[in-house]
Amino acid sequence: MFDENDIKLLIKALNDSGGYDFSNYSLKSFMRRVEKVLYDNKIDIYTLINAVKIDNVFLEQVVRDVTVNTTEIFRDPSVWQALKYMVLPRLHARKEINIWHAGCSVGMEVYSMEVLLCEAGLLENSKLYATDINTDVLLSAEKGVYSCRNSEEYMTNFRKALCVNPFNREEQINIPPQKYFDILPAKDEFRVKPFLLKKADFKKHNLVSEGNPFGIKYDIILCRNVLIYFNQNLQNKLFAQFWDYLSDDGILVLGIHESILGPLTAKYEKKGLIYQKKLI
Amino acid sequence: MLNIVIGGSAGSFPIVTNILAKLDKSFSYPMFLCLHRLKSVRTGFVEALRLKSSVPVFEPHDREPVINGHVYLAPANYHMYLTKGNTISLSTEEVVNHSRPSIDITFGSAAKSFGSKCVGILLSGANKDGAIGLKAMKDSGATIIVQSPQEAQVKTMPMAALKITEPDFVFTSSQIISYLQKLKE
Ligand SMILES: C[S@@+](CC[C@H](N)C(=O)[O-])C[C@H]1O[C@@H](n2cnc3c(N)ncnc32)[C@H](O)[C@@H]1O
């Protein structure tokens, strides 16, 4: 086993040798991730610390392994309903819509957004930007091919997100998932249709240290289930940065069980499940 | 301050509803529920629990400060960790015992954060999640209660706990309720 001091040594080694700063990750969950890395590799913490100092390939692997990549197609459908009915309608007037998925994991959130935009007739005018610190997930994201293991949940999410109108439950909306996905259980493949691929710009980016990855203003920033792994200081720093990077009436979408606490509460207006940038 | 932590799976829903209905309005301890739910029943669960509850029930946000007398239900698809600073932290790490939320995780965090200032209760359920966590709570001084397997709709979960640890009480659901009612005195 290991203690907080050992973790500090590891964090220092990851920073010195790889330039990855985990010092503002939430300590508890970071320790759990490290425990998992030690268990999976059958090594102790000191071996791990030494290995990341001398082996850069291994260091990159450790960085990928400490991240939590859980995601879904249309995760938390009520958020997508909010986007569909409360946010997208007012973007129709835009010539160009810029959307950033910060911490996009394997891209399911990005393709869900493309589907939503497509149904709203906004896909052509939209530019999707998606970033993650983990290069493995970015490779899967570009391919848009997933396992079928959770496809039933994806389909349930899909129907709730797209076919239920929370303001008028009587309304019948019918959108077949096959329009957007090829589901091939025999091959264990859940594939995003080719016309949705290549639309988004996937890029490696570290939220802790790298600022605005594309140097533009975004109409929507989604950063869902990423900040729960950061401590309060780092969360606050990011809420401030997102505020800077949002267009004047920009929207910030957090995970459904995340909220802005602390000093930045004043700079956003919470509207149901989404945060609206407040100009002050 | 005492913390009440309850875990359950198949067959536990009516018991939890009953507990919440019978608690006094002035129940002053924080209560945490980690209940497995069917994958298809992601939403509406907290509302269903609220219907008859005499105390307020919430699905917490990450870092939510805990308020005495409130009940916190682990949200669908998140592990719920209880912390020393009396906040709740959520995580989407890997499923544990095929479950997210996992009872072992919530119980384990309660053992670490609350030590003896805690009551752990494990109810009916069809898998082994919760047993190891309950043992950890016992080992760190908490009072632990297992629903009597005879009464439990599905006994796998209580049995798994009884196999590895010796609870302070093996109670029927009505005994659990009167235990909790007396706690406030
Ligand atoms: C749990 S996933 C969330 C995926 C998606 N947003 C969702 O909610 O379904 C969190 C992602 O954040 C990424 N991440 C963690 N730390 C990061 C950092 N410092 N910079 C960028 N991405 C990071 C992880 O690699 C992981 O893919």
C-alpha cells in the first residue's frame, strides 16, 4: 500500500518527466486510480515512480490509465432534451455554431451532438471541436466504432433524448436509430454512420495546462463528468476559463450531477440543466 | 454525529420506502442510500422514494455538503463516496460487482470516513455487493445491521454478508425501523 506522500512523489515524477500536472486532481479518486494501475501492472508504488521517470512510453500509458473514460451515447437524455428545446432553437440564426466537447472520451457525446444537430437541421452550420488528454480514446473517437455491449442502453437513451418531448408528452416523434448508427451484434460493433465521421475535430489537449485549444469562441462548451475528478481550485480555474472562451450568450453544459460552486457562481446563470454565461 | 448508510438491491425498494415513511419528520441524522436499480429505471427513482417519505430525499451533486436529516440517494450510474469533510463525491469509475453505484464503494468510504460514527444496514438483494463494505464498516467500529435472510425477498445479499462478518443485529424490516426511530432519542 502507499500513502499521501508516495502519491506526491508520483505526481512530481509525472510532472517532471511528462509535463502532466495531477496536483489539482481530487486526491481520493486519483489515489484509487493509482491503486488500479498498481494492481493491473502487479507493481508497487516505488517501482511505478521509478518507471515513469525512465520510460516515457510507460508514463504515457499511466496517464491514460489514471483517467476515467466512462461515457454513453446520449448519456442523461434530459440534458439532450434541454439542448434540443432550450438551446438549439435560438442558434438557427447563426451562420456558424461552434461547439467544444472538453474531455470527450471515445466521442459518444460528440456523435450524440451531431445527431441532435442533424435533426435540428443545424449540422451543416456547426463546427464540432473535441478534446481529451487520453490519446487512446481519441483514436476510438475518430473511428466511431464501439462495442455492442451497452447498445440497449444507448438505444433507450436515444429514444428518450430524441423521441420524447418533455413539454408535450403526447407528441409522437419517430426517429429510427438506424439513420445514424449501424448496430452489428454478430461483429459486436456499434458503428457511427460514415456521414457523421470526420465532421468533428478531435485533438489531444490537457485542460489543466493548455488554455483554449482552438483559439476561438464557443457557443456551447460541454465538459461533463470531467471536473468531478478535479479539486475545487482547478474547477474554479476552469469555470473562469470557460467563461472567457464562451461567446456572449454561450452555454456551459456540465455533468448532470455537477454544479458550479464558489466564486464563479456569479458569472453564470443556471437554467435548469445548463449554465448560461452572464455578462457582467 | 451519526451517519446512517443503507445498501440494498432486488427486493429492498419496499423496505426503504417503508423506512422513509415511518421516520419522524425531525429525524436528525444524515442518511445515505445506495440501491441498485434496473438499468431501465434510471429516472423517477428518487421521485418514487419521495412520494411517501417524511424526510427530504435527494440525488446529490458532486461535492454536495451533507445536511442533517436529509436522505441522499446514490444517482444512477455514479459511485457515491462519503468523505470526512461531510461532502459527497461522485465518480463514474468502473462498475464494481457489476454495479454502479456499488454498495461496497459507499460502505467502504463510510468505513474510512466515519469509523464508529456510523450505522450500516444491508438489505435484500440478488448479488454479493455490500458484504465486503459492511465488513469494513464493522472492522472500523461501526454498528452494522443485516436484514434477516428469512424475511428478505432475495437473500443472497444478506447471506453473503453473514458469511464474512458478524453483524451487531440481524433484524426484520420492522425491527430496523424501530431501531432507527429510537436512534433519535
Ligand atoms: C468520464 S469521461 C467523460 C466523457 C463524456 N464527457 C461524458 O460525460 O460522457 C472523462 C474524460 O475526461 C478526460 N480527462 C481527464 N483529465 C483531463 C485533462 N486534464 N484534460 C483533458 N481531458 C481530461 C478523461 O481522459 C476522460 O476521457
